[in-house]
Amino acid sequence: MALRKSFKDPPDRPTWSAEFDNPYLRGLHTPVTTEATVVDLEADGEIPRDLYGAYLRTGPNPVFAPPGDYHWFDGDGMVHGLYFRDGKASYIRKWVKTPALAEEIAKGGPQLPGVMGPFDLSAVDTSRAHNNEYCKDTGNTDIIWHNRQLLALWYNAGAVNALDPQTLDTSGLQDFGGALDATLSAHPKVDRATGELLAFDYGDFRSDLGYYVFDAAGRLAHKLKIDLPGPRLPHDLSFTTHYTILHDFPLFHDAEALRQTGRRVLSFHRDMPTRYAVVPRYGSTADIRWFEFEPGYVLHMVNAWEEGDWIVMDGCFQPDPSIRRDPAEGRLGSMLAYLRYRAHLRRWRMNLRTGEVREEQLDDLNVEFCLPDTNLCGVKTRYSYHQLMSEETQTLLFKGLVKYDHETLSREICDYGPGNYGTESPFAPREGAKAEDDGYVLTLVTNEDDFRSNCFIFNAQAIGDGPVAKVRIPLRVPTGFHAKWVPGGDIWP
């Protein structure tokens, strides 16, 4: 099927956006130009009164015209928040005021290139450099909740930006009391049972991962260096009650080519295995166990848990992440091809006693941006909520919501409707919830024809029935990345 490449432009767009043919700066991806706060939003349907907290979603929203080739991952971070209390809703959006953005505002324009480069490495000590020293750290990729702080993080391992959960104002950098002497990846995980934050970092020229455990009060409790065969491109991690699982995939760039050209060139090495490092949460180098599986790539894992001697892990697996460029797309062809995912739900099993491994495909739908109830990460969960990816559009868009039952391997699907595209959908337990899926699932949806945006609220136990309410947002919400549900008791203690 031919990809649909046509798009309309919204009226509220930056004046410079018309200069770019890049589809990640046009149509549904067009950045907005203002921050905003709107209270007492109207809704089609009744907002549940037992929905108490905030749905927060981050994503790219460049302030200035890009200096070169723009990648979707390059836009300045902007967080969109829907706040729910007593059957009412309000909306806030604010930029993540990263050091990089602050410097650009002070100097009147871009200072560092985005992830497509080219990078000036002439003054960079590549033996110790962090990626954000020569590539713009936008803080646009994920948001987490830890130690009563909302933290914004970057795809390529960068600084940790702290935000006020009530206003979304950026309060500064979180360096964990001076203990963090490097950067963190986009997807640290919080163990709600202990309050600990599990994280890692990496670099374009590093042959290792830095693994960290921060306690519930934000103090560094453990640090470990995990050696790799060369520079890698991990994105996520999983954990169980006693172990952390880190990744080594055969999709990575050539560090020497990066030194010579100033550009990252990714290659899929299908003759190399996928490897997972299983590390006791406070383990040493001697405790690391490596397990090998079919080659491929995983952006996001669902969850992991322990079953006797086994670790079981579910995630969205790309069996063929090789990049097939369309020559008609010119210089942007590699980026556009890389963002056309083909991923499915898969399960990996690792036996810590015998070393045995097993893996199986659980479904054939093209899904990603997968979330369980994140309060239960690390122990066995039954349900998860995924985005169904469009295979007809030129850019990455999510056309529906999929709920998986990981015990029966059944699924329930809701299409967002003609021209509607959503974003990552976290689970929000209702107040007094009695079951794992007793609550709601939320997503931000924008229509490609009229650019109207709504927050869809689903009953998590009846996804197929469609949203129970659609909260009207009187401003356009562009596409974005990851989302988080923060309970009201955490926001308004």
C-alpha cells in the first residue's frame, strides 16, 4: 500500500514552518507557538468524578527554526497536562526550559545541531564526552515521577530537568544531590514498592553502560559500570523485585564513522544476537548474567517479573529494524524510514539457574508505546495498553488503542475514528480501585482535518466501547511521545 503523504497545515503555526517540507514540522506535527493555561474545560460525556490526578504528555515543539535537517526527536520539550478533580478538568502546556533552550533564547537562535548532525567534534574529547555536549539536549522524550518531583528526560541520554507538577514550570536540573556526574537515558523506572529509581546512561563513543539506583529520597544508592562490545543504542530497561534487565541490541552506529563525518549512521547487524544483561538490583560486575536471543530491536518494554527461577519479560519487538530508504524522500529518507516501525508483542524468558532461554511472539498487530499500570512494574501484571500504528501515513501516527490480556493473550481494540490520531495512553486507577484494570485509560487525540484536540477517557474494562468522555481542549495539541499518570494525592498532598 502506498503511503499517504498529503497533509494540511493548521492556522496556529510558526511563521517559519512554511519554509520546511519536512513532514515532522507540518500537519499534525506542526509545533505550537505559545504556552497556555485553560480551566473548566467542556466535555462530550461526563468526566468521571473518581478520576483524580493528572495526565501528562511530553513531546517535541521547537521554539526556533531548525538550523539544518530536522528530526522529530529534535524539538524542544513541551509538556501538555490535563488535570482532573471533582469531575472537572483543566489544561496546561509549558516548554521544558532546558539549559540548551535557555542558551538559545539568550542568543536568539539555535546553538547545537539535532540528532542528525552534523556534529563538530573537533574540540570534543570523545573518550569522555557525553552526547549532549555536541548534540542539543531537548528534554523532550519522557517524564517520570520520583521523590515528589516531575522529571523530564531526553532520548539520547542527557540532563534531568525538574518540573513543578502543578504548574509545569521548570525549576532547574536534578543532579541527585551532586551524585550524578553524567547523564541519564530517557527511560529510568520507578519501583513504586520501594520508591527507588533505576536508571542507566550511555554515549556515542562509550563501550559501557552506567547503571544507577537512587533511593526514595533521591540519594545515589548504587552505581555500576557494565561493559559492552562497543557503543550501543539502548533505549529502555525493565526490572523485577530483585533484578534489573539492561539491553544490548545489534542496531547501532559506527563510532569511527561518526568521528570522521560528524554524523551517526545506523546499521542493523543481523548476524549478532539480541542480549539482555540481568543484574541484581545492587549487584556487582561479577553478578551480571547475559542471555542471547533473536536479533532485533526494542524501543519499549511492557514489564518484567519473576516466576521461580525464571525472569519473564514482555515488550514490543522489531525483528527487522533495518532502514530501507525511499529515494524520493531525499535527505530525510533515512529518518522517515527509521520511524516506520514494524513491532509486535513478544515474550522473553530467562532461567537464572540453568541459563535456558525462550522467546515467543504473542501477537501480530503493529503496536508500540506500551504501558501497564506503572504502579505495578516489577511484579506480574495482566494488562497493558498500546498504540496501534498507522501503516498508511508518511509519518509515525497512532490510529487506535489496544488493550492486551497477557494471561489469555486476547486483545481489545478501539479505533480513534477517521482522521483522529492519539498518543501514549497511561492507565489511571480509579479512587478505591478493586482490580488491576479498575480505572481509566487516557490519550490526547487531534484530528487531521480540523485540528481539534480532545482528551479521550476510556473505561479500562471496556476499551472496545469507545471513550466515556471526550474533554475538549480549545487549543491544538501536536503529536508527541510519552505520557504519565500522576495520582492526585501526589500532586495535591
